[in-house]
Amino acid sequence: MKVRFAGFGGQGIVLCGVVFGQAAMLDGKRSIQTQSYGSASRGGLTRSDVCIQADEIYDLLYEEIDVLVAMSQQSCDAFLPGLLPAGHLFYESDMVTPNAEWSGHSLGINATDLAFKQLGRKVVANMIMMGFVNGALGLVSHDALVATVKQKVPPGTGALNIEALGLGIDHARAARAT
Amino acid sequence: MNIIEAIGGRELFTQGDVACAYGALLGGCTFFAGYPITPATEVAEAMSRLLPKIRGVTVQMEDEIASISAVIGASWAGRRAMTATSGPGFSLMMEGIGYACMTETPCVIVNVQRSGPSTGQPTEPAQGDMMQARWGSHGDNELIVLAPNSVQECVDLTRLAFELADRFRNPVFVMTDGEVGHMREKIVLPAAEEIDIRPRPAPSTPPGEFVPFKAVKGKVPEMASFGTGYHTYVTGLTHKESGLPTTDNAEEHTGLIRRICEKITDATDELTRVEMDQDDGATVGIVSYGISSRSAAGAVRLLRAEGMKVSHLRLVTVYPFPERVIRDFAAPLSRVLVPELNLGQICHTVREALDGAAAVEKVSKIGGEIITPDEIVEAVLSSGEPVKV
């Protein structure tokens, strides 16, 4: 399972990949996280890939992905062509309009707006998105995801981040129900 | 605080650069000097966080020449010492590395290779410093060069590098790259009670009788750290066994240089670490190292799934070059491919070792992306023309 988180620098994109990679490890799977690294990660197009599978991972560079999580229009435009037809697109619905040619599965969430209006901090939009993605696909176990987020976020922000994660999971549940 | 407490756990999901720092601590390193450079900076960052917790010292120097010099000085002061850099810094360090070879100073240099020459592509992985690692410093010398292909190996081989540096009194290089350095994977560290770090042993003879550059065990002399009561004169000039310079005596120069080279080359078999995956009946093989070896292993799997026979030899120790192992590996083969993130470096060494016994083809890739299993498959299936991917 190859998952690409993409957006612009400052959205916490790299952290998304790191969290899923570490959570997969806690679940007993193999995982590798790689990322774009350069001036772009300070404001331009940025990506964080995580590959999760049961056996040895040899291929570290891939054009075809199973899941794309796009937090900006630029990143959606850049990486949607690599999403496999049976893949899943998740997008920040206030910032991204998926290319009309994409006919596969897609789910949008206004993560940044929700973060600001319901939790008072735009910065946790990535947590909402992570909860949303995992709520929909169950890439990693809930316990591993929560444990990893608690460990990775700055001291004193655990509760806020877990709340944001929960908000994303709730929205995935609601989306599934419809 | 013990090392595992300082690191914060035994099972971690971390970057190759950080893993090199963990490996260094496990190898007994208590001194790091370096200058920040992408993609190696995280090694220095990790060392600056970790070493103060175990009474070690990290110093940010003014440049890489100062960094390697500080490492050499710390080693003579009895510390196990390391620096980490990338291509441009590695170039600057060559003077000091030669000095470390000549003065038989144990030290570890991590080179997180990026795309060169010059400042090149700072954020992109490459394997373009492999010839420089062996031949970059002037004069005759030998280096021990290890090439990890995973985050776990960044731990294990950096740890090993310290053991080898002490045992052979020589610089040891850990040649990683921007991909391995920045990617994150699971690592498992030993339990605290399994970590046994002892200070470098004092010479077996007392001060007064000790001859600082006289080989006692094989061709390696014992080392007396400064401040332990032993008198040692250290110079980059050709020196007698006493350490004092002797610059116009052919016999003494020849004896010294042959000894410092042969202490490594005589131990080639002992130093050789490879992963051999031979396929009975195969006539095509791949020789790989570092990050490209991971893609090569993937390529082998893809080729075998298609019913093709192919063998794979991965060099974990790149130098001293395991010529005998390469020749044995290639004996049944007519073609040997060498995938590298450069325009052809180790392929030349393989070709020299095989001396025509098999056709050696380079599979080169530069530009900042690692070579993929599919690209190696394509090269294997091609007619044998040199492949540029």
C-alpha cells in the first residue's frame, strides 16, 4: 500500500507520512517513509510517501500510488495522474477541485476550516485529515495511530491533536453512512 | 544515563542519519565534530542532542577541515570520534583523512552522499564519492569503506565502523546517501545490558619501553592516548617506529607505507561483508552496494518471478575491495551489471577484478532519483549495451 500525502510547506505533510509509517511499524508491518526535501518544503509543493506492506520493501521510488491525500490544488494536479484507477483520493475540499478526469473513489473534507472553527487552530488540519483517511481506509490500527500522534506532537498539544484526529474519524464515519 | 535511555527506546521509526548517530553511540563514540551540510546535518543534530546525555561532546566547527582535525585530535585524546558530511565537505576533509591514515588515527567519517560535483544537487542522493573514498587523499593509503542500504544498517555499520577503526587504527567510512539518510524505517537497538563499551586498551608495554609505531599485533601498532603517561610523537611526515620524522630514507618510508596499507589489505577476507544470492545456472549477475543494492534485490525478485535466472552480490564492505569474492561470484557468469548512482565508478573496480572473465556493464543513473528495480530489470533484459537510465 503506497500512500502519498501532498500539499504545501507548513501544512504538516511530512508528519502525516511519519505518523502512518510509525503506526504501521507498531502494527507489526514493514513501512518506509520518504519525503521531498528542499526549499519547496518551506512553502512550495511538498510530499511525504509511506509504503506499508507485510514483506520486504525494495521499491523506494514510485510513480503509481494507491492513496493520494492532497491538501493543495498544486499537489493534486501534480500527483493525481499517478493514482491507480482503483486507488483512493482524499482532498482538502476548500482548496482542491479534483481534475474532472478522475473517475475513481474520492472523498473531500474541509479540514482547515474545521480545524479553525471547531478547534481554534488551523495547524491541526493535518490531524483531521489523518483521522479522515484512516477512518475511511483503516490503513493502521486506531490504537497505533493515537499512540504515535501522542508521541510525535509537541508537549502539551496531545489532547488537541487527538481531538482533531477524532474529528476526522467522525467525518469519515459520517461520509461512509451517506 | 545509559545509551538506550539517552536514545529513548529500542524500537524506533527513524531516519538513516539519526540511525548513524545511534550506531556511533553504540560504538562508543563520545566526540563529534562537524559542520552542517545537507543531507548529513541530521547526524550532527542527533549527536548534539545525544552526546551531552552520556558525557560526550559535540562541537560545531567552522568548516570540514577543522571538523576532521578536531576528530583526529579527540581520537588521540582517547575518545572514539566521528564526523559526518557530504560531498563538498568530504572533499575538504581529504587532507585530514590522509593525515589520519599516516598517523594511524582511528576515526569514523559518515558521508551522506549527494549529487555532485561541487555543490551539485544538495538535497538529492548519489553514489558519486565512491572513488574519492578510496583514492581522494594523496599518496598510498588504504581505507575501510562500508555502505549501508537501510536505516537499520546505518546503526549496525556505524557501530561496526568504530570497532574496525580501533582494531586497524585507520579511518573508516560509512558511505550512505541522501535517500538512506533521510528515509525512515524501523530500527531495533540492542538491550542496554548487551552493550559493552570499553575504553581503548592501553599499550601492553609500560611507558619507557613502548615504541608507538611498532606493529605488535599483525601489522597494527598499539595506541597510547595522550595524557596516559606515554610519550608519542605524531606527525604526517614519514616517521620511524619512534614516531620521529625521517623524510629521506627510502627503506623506512617503504616499510611504513607498506605496513599501513598491508594492515588493511592483508585483512581483506576478515573485513569482507557481502550478501550473496546465487542462482544455479544463471549467466547474468548484478554486483551492487548501498541504496542501489536494495533496488537490485527488488530487480532480482522481479526477474525470477518471470522465470529468469539471475545472481546478485551485494557489497556491504566496498573497500578493501573483495576481489576474490567477486571473481568467485562471477565464475559462472558471462555478464555482470553494476548499478550505481554515478556515471560509473565501482564498475571499473569490478571490471579490473574480473579482468575479462565476464563482460561488466554499468547501469548508471544521475540526476537525483534513485535507480528503481524496474530500471535494473530493463538493463538486465537489454542486449548488453551500456544502459543509461
